[in-house]
Amino acid sequence: MRGIRQSVAALKQRTVDRLAAAYIAGPHLAEAIHLCRKIAGNGWSSMICPWDGPEDTPETVASNYHLALKSIVRENLD
């Protein structure tokens, strides 16, 4: 039974990773900012949403969102 659970979990993770790839700029804030700037030139809207991991503390998550907000303001993104 454990082997089946692991296989299902691995399949689920691969599926999520593949689906998410179309919506994720990259693992770093700089990549998200670059993509937001690029598509803003086309008149498109975007959003930045840092993802937290299971090991991230509330302080880390808050810091990541704070950095994203500061970057949006600094880059004059809508």
C-alpha cells in the first residue's frame, strides 16, 4: 500500500508541476518582475504571488510578499 501511495503522490506532483509551468515565471522574484515588465509592454495585466513551502516560517512568507510589493512599486508596475 505504501508503494501505491508514493506512486500516486509522485504522479500528483508531476501533474501539478506540469500544469503550473504555464503560469509560473520562475523560482525567483527577478524572473517574475522581468516577465511582468515584458507583458506590460503588450498592455497585459499580471500578478506576482510568492509561493510558500512547507518549511517556510510565517516571517519568511511575509518577507517574500513584502519584497514582491516593494519590487512592484519600484518597477512602477500596475
